[in-house]
Amino acid sequence: MKEASFSAERLRRNVEELGEVTVSLGVSTVHEKITDQKDLIQNADEALYRAKMSGRNRVELAEINLEIFSSAEANRELTIH
């Protein structure tokens, strides 16, 4: 999940730097509660909805208790190589 969230945040930042549009992303990964592709997509879709409802231009992770990145938080906490 960590790698997927870093990739999503990198994508969000790159789009933001273009200056004309922003994106919100929902990230999910396979784990013991996700049993098939439908569940995986639904989980990511729910995270995307939360990202949009939380102010947009964000990455929201599907699993509970994981870091949620916003622009300000990502600039402080995330180092992308």
C-alpha cells in the first residue's frame, strides 16, 4: 500500500504542477478483506469519494488507519525518489 500511495501522490503532484487541473485519487490494495476484483475497485472508489468530499486534490487510502495525504501533509511527510 505504501508504494501505491507514493505513486498516487507523485501523480497528483505532477498534475497539480501543470496548473490547469487537479486530481483526487483513491488507493486500494489486495489484503485479507479484499477477495476479488469487484471488492478492490469498490474499496478504491470509496476512498476516491472520501478524497473528493475532503477537499479534492488529494490521495485517500482505502484501508483504515493509514496515512491520508493532502498537499500540505505530503510536502512535509513524503519524499519521492
